[in-house]
Amino acid sequence: MEQQRTYILVIDKHARTLQLLRQTLVEQQCQASPDRLPQSITLLTAQRLSTGLELLAQQAIHLVFLSLTLADVPGLAALANIQAVYPGLPLVVLTTRRRKALGLQAICRGALDYLVKGNIHCEDILRTVRMALQKQQMQTEMQQIMLERQASEARFHNIIEKNADGILIVDSQGFVRFINPAAENLLSIKAAEFVGELFGFPVVAGERTELDVVLRNGGINVAEMRVVQTEWDGQMAYLASMRDITDRKRIEEDLQRLRHQNELILQSVGEGIYGIDASGKTTFVNPMAVMMLGYTARELIGQPTHLFIHHTLPDGSAYPWHTSPIYRTLRTGEPQAVDDEVFWRKDGSRFPAEYISTPMLERGDIAGVVVTFRDITARKRSEMRRTMQFAVTNVLAHAETLTEAVPRLLKSLCAEVGWHLGEVWLVQPDTHVLVWHGLWHAPDLDIREFEQASRMLAFTQGEGLIGYVWSACQSTWMQDIRSNSTFTRSVAAQALMLQTACAFPILNGNDVIGVIALFSRDQRDRDDELLSVLTGIGSQIGQFMERKRAEEARWRYALRLEVLRKIDRSILAARSTNDIASAAVDHLRQLIQCQQVSVALFDENSHEAIVLVTDIYGETRLMPGERIPFNIAEETVTWTDSDESAEEPVAFSASSPLHEYVQADGMRSSVCVPMASRGSLIGALILSANTENAFSREHVEIAREVANQLAIAVQQAHLFEQVREGRERLQVLSYRLMEAQEAERHHIARELHDEIGQALTAVKISMQALQRVAGEPALEPYIGESISIVDHALQQVRNLSLDLRPSLLDDLGLAAALRWYIDRQTRWAGFTTEFRADLGETRLPSDLETACFRVAQEALTNVIRHAQARRVQVEVWQEQDQLHLVIRDDGIGFDVRLAQKKASHGGSMGLLGMQERVVFAGGNITIDSVPDGGTEVHVNFFLKE
């Protein structure tokens, strides 16, 4: 059999309404639930009332969702227009939260229900559709029954008009003596056939009997027979009046079936329904109402309903019957819709209810009232949760820190639930106790005593109201804190007239990281709904706190890395241990706030701690340079020999002079972090503060990192100082060695030139004189050879003297010496040279001329030995306060980096010698060369005034 199709018309300009309806109905159709809608549903839409009326004219519509905010016909006028044309059509109006009153007025004017846009739930849509379809089905069946009844009544009136009752006369023997036409029709028999025949039915005077009359066509009629004793033809007889009640029986069966269907509807509907009579007593109640109220139907029927379930207002005050909207309906006949009251269960608990009271009319008079109600606990809780979550989210979204968020957060929570004071307690990870972190209070409360008492407390798990929430990890309610011994601040609370408290955990996952407590001056019954909402908000606050803590931790860690990086850079830039320590202390201040920071180095030989640097807000005895008696073996209690650092800070003995110095400065807490290098304690970083417990584990870790850096830097500074001093000594010795070498060369050259050269010259002169006066031909060859030998020796002495130190360099200066040397080398090597000099008339310092000459000498020697050059250029010039020397060739070149590496390993002493001479003379040397690309040596010296 083809399934009946249901048409639902949505008249609304917002597509979101249609989307929600379609999604809800499609999802419900897909479910296998026994209560899903059996019909195939078609949604029709219209954005204007005029369009909707056209669709109503074209298609039989079973249910209409009508918006009260249409553009063409707004408000209740749209409802009136549809009702005027299609009376009885099920209408559900769509209104807004601000125009919620229009929805109630629409119900009073005949609308089936109303829904609030933005707060429409799937359950509301399905309930409304079911109720509309059931109502329409009932109306259809009632109309059908009424039509049949009207037809039956028409037939009945026709029988009356024609002597509707069949009359039979039966004698005492049971034989029929008379039958009228009505009876003929009733019994489906002719009088001539029936008169004189046995009647066949028992006849008892004064009784009413129902007879099943079998007709000739096989049908059966039901007749009601009444019998009276009479006389017929002078004999006793019985007059049987027979009435055809076949139609009445059928109507009674239909009514019974309809009554049964109504009972099924009342039993299956998802809302509570009960009826009262004119006196306010319960006449019927459906199973859903019984289930929601906790009573049985027997306990309610016949009793004044108001006194059982509607006797008290939400604020706890009495609710007189004559002031209720239900009573108003009973008296005026006007439907009433209410959504801000409560119904009371048998066990004394209550629930927020939304109800509609509708009058029951009988012949135009008010016979009673039907009340349809629903439990809106979930909706109220959802609204409360959304409202509170919005307020909390708004506060948390605009708060940068937890300290900033606490008062605003507590104010929002207290304002939403109407409480007078709220406070926050947070778990301290180091001490594992809950400590007070702030409060908010109503303006008329003087909370100084309560706040002071709170600041002095710290709760462990299970201790007091706050500690219980921590240990139980759940919200709790304390109805009267004044008489509860577990509430430790009862005296301060009584001064503020606080009575009721509730507390809920701040959760990060499954861990409690804090507790929020709210207080009220009114004594309030336990509200599990509120506790459930607050528990969810506690998780939301916990996520915010954890996120802020993570952000703060990341920020602190980034700052820590940045400061440590600055310390590294400052340490690298520092030139002394004092500069290193000062730079580290300055940057450490950005991470750790304390009154005093000192760096001390230990001298094991003198058993003293020498204060290197002290940074303090105020005065101190630990001034730089202060020497304090300190024996490492005796004064330190905790120390771990390690190649890196100690596991824990050094602890001083009570009699330690260093401890006495810190204590004398008024410090109440201090930490000393060792500076260790290669298993030896070389010093300590000391932090002091004038408050107790001023340093956390994180502070100690930061101080340890800085101390490790300081230890390495100080040790490296010492090593660098030793290396620097050694290099300075080496440079001085090398410079003195070169000076001595140059002086010795100068001395030997002078000796060769002045002594040996003159002696050889004298021998030559003597030999020449001997040659002239000898006159012996036999001696001539020997004397001539001797003179040649002396000439050769004299030339070698002269060359050796020039190689050791040319006299031109001392007599005529650098330019003349270079020109002479270049010409001499050119003649020997065979390449082409160019020489340019621009030194002015002023002579250069002797050591500078010597350095330039030796560099040029070594460079030209390398050209001759290795370059295979054809052209060499030498330039020397003076430019402002600098002297430049350039030797350039077009030879085969070489790898400068590889040559310098070999020179550093003793492979090329000439290259290393050039560099040392330039450095000792305060100059710079640059060598540019590429294979097959020639070489250029550029030397510049700074001239001193």
C-alpha cells in the first residue's frame, strides 16, 4: 500500500529555518526508532505570505510553520489571514526571543505551538510535527464519524417520521398476531408471511431486549425490543415495540474506538497533560505527567491539582491558587502560556516547567481546563550554561593574565547566579597546597577580615571545603557554612552574614589545578543543575589557565634563552673576568628579581673567597675586592665532583663567614650556585633576597646555567690571558731576535767592508807594487794569479756585505736601496722590471725602511725561485699617514691558503718571516695569487708622527 504523503509549508524569509527543519526530518526518517514519523514528508517554502497563500490554494497542506517577521504581512496579521481562509489548519508560529510574547498571543488565538528562532531544537520540531499530525488525524476521524452519525440520524428521523418503531403483537403462546410496516421493514418480512407464525424470541414484559435479526439477504440488524403486557382481541397478549439500533451500535463502537485512540495519544505524547474541573480538581492525567510528577493517577484524580504540584513559586514563596494563570483560564476562558514557573514532584523536588492552559467548553460553558506541560530543565540548563559560558569566554578572551581575569571572572559568575562573593584558590606545584589567589565581592560587603583570614590559609588535600573539592575532584555544596565545622573561616563568614557556599574544581584534564568557591548571604538548597554547569565552567577555566601558563612558560623560556644568548655575547665581548662577571650579573637581573647578586672566586692557596662583582639594591658588606675567609673543604656541605657542574647548590655551614655576610645584609633567603670547571670549584654565584622562599626551582636552574657559563668564561679568560701574555712575550723575543739579527748583519757587513775589504785591498795594492818592482819574468804569472784571487775575494766580500745589509739603505734610504737591489736581481734573473717610488724628501724610520726592504728582498727571491715570471713591478709610495709597498709579477702563481698552511707547519719560512716582520712593524700584508694568474704582495704600514 502506498504510503500517505504529508505536506508541510514553511513561510519564512530565512533559509536557515528550512535547512534545520529539513535536516531534522531527514535524520529522523533515517532512524530505526519505533516513534519515527511514518509519513513521507514534503517541505514547501515561501518567503512571503502571498506566496504561501498561493501554495495553500494549490496543495492540501497538513502543517504550516509561519514566521511572525514576514516582510509583506508581519506579526499576528499573517496568522489571522491564514486562519480566515483555512480555519482549523495546524499552525506553528516562528518568533524571536525579543518577540516571544507574540508566540504566546498566537497560541491564544488558535496556533498549535510556537518556536523561538535561534533556540529551536530537534526535539521541539519533532514534537510539534507529531502533535500536528496526530491532531489532524483525530480531526479527520472525528469528521468521518460525525458524517456517519449525521447520516444515521437522518435515517433515524426518517423512521420516526414513518412510525420508526416496529410494533408487533404476540399472544401468550408466542404467535405473532400483528406487525406494522416498520416491523416488516425491521424484520425483513411481510406481514402476511409472519402473522400466525411463532415469534421465535423470548417475550418478557417490562424488560428491554436486544435482538439480532437475520435478514433474508444474510445481513443482521440489531433491534431493541421493549415489551408491555396488553390485550389483543380480548386475550392477554404482549406488545413488542422494536427499534432498529444497528446504526447506534455502530456509532457507539466508533466512539469507543475513538476514545481508545485518544487514550493511546495521551499515553504516547511526550508532554504531560492533565485536566481539572471547574473546582480545580484533577479529572484525568496522562502517563507522561504521572512519570514527571512522581504521583500515581489514583493519587491525583479527584484532588486539587494546584495544592499538589503548583503550590510554591520558584523563589520559595507561596503560590495562591487564585493568582495562577490556570485559574485565570478557568474563570475567563482565555488560554495562558507560561515558561517561568516550576512544578513540584511528590518527593519534594522541583523542575522548571513550561505549560499551556486551554479551556474545556461544554455547550458554551467552561467545564474545566486542560493543562499541557513539559519539563524544560535541559533547556534552562542549556540556557544557563550558554549564558555563563559566554560570560566566562568573554572575560577570558579579553584577559591577558590570570591575575587580570580573576576579579572579572568571579564577578560574572556571581552575577549570573545571584551570589555575593567568589574566590579563587590555586595549587602550588612546589608545596602541593592550595593558596588564595583573589576574590570578588558585592559592593556592600566589607571583606577585609575575610580576605586577611584567607591569605593566611593554605589547604592540603581533604582539608576544609576547599581541600575536599581538591581531593574529591568534584563540585560540592555547603548549605550552612556557619554551623559546619569543616569550614575554617566561619567567624569571618558570619561577620559578612554569608550562609551558603558552593565550590567547584578548576580542571586541566583529570588534574585539579585550583578551586573556585562562591558564597551567598541567603541560605540556598542544593542545586545539582548549577553544580553541573559550574563543573563544566571549571574545565573551561582550567584550559584557559593551562594555555596562559604554557604561553607564559614559553615567554619565560624565550626570554631565558635570549638573556643567556646576550650573556654569551657579552662574555665573548668582555676583556677581563670583571667585565665577564658584570655582564652576566646585569643580564641575570632580567630573569631573577632579588636584592643582591654577587660573584666570588675562590683562592685555594689563601683559603679565601674574593668578591669579584656585586650588584645590590642598597648597602652590602660584599663589596668587590672583599676577601672573606673561606675553606672549600670545611665551609661547603654539598658538593659533587663533576666535570660539568654540581647537582645541587652549595649549602653553607651555619658558621660560614659568607653566610654571616649575607645575613648581616638583612637577607632572609639566599642560594649559592657553584662555578665549577674540570671538577674544581673556582667560584660561586650568590643570590640573596630579603623575603623568605624567594627563589623557586626555576630560579636555581637559571642561576646554574649562568654559573656554568661564568665558570667556562672565567676559566677561558684565565687561559686566554696566559696565552696572550705568552704571545706577547714571544713577540717581544722575536722582535728582539730580529733586531739582534739585523744588528749582527749590520755589524758583519761593516766588518767585511771595513776590515776584511780594506785588508784585501791592501794586499792587492802590495801585490801590484811587487809586480811592478820584481822584474822577474818567472814570478809574473804567480803574482798575476794572486792579484786575481785577491780581486775575486774582494768581490765576494763586497757581495756578502751587500747581501747582509746594503749600505745604501743606511746612507741613501729605502728608495735607493730598492732601486739598486732590483737592478742587481734583474741582471741575474733576466726578467723585465719596473720600479716606481714616491716617498718624498723625508727619510722614513730606520726599522720601517729595514722591514720594507727585507719584505721586498724576500718577495723578489720567491719570484726568482718559483714564479717563472717575465715581468715584475715594484711600487713604493707614501699616502697621508700610510706607507705602501707592492710587488707584482706575471708568473705561474700559487695557492695562497695552502702555502700559508704549509708555512704554519714550517714548510715556508720565507712567507712566515715576511708576515712577522710586517706585524712587528705595525703593518698589514695581503697576498693575492691564483694558479697561472700571477701574484701580488701588498704591504701597508701606519706612519707615526
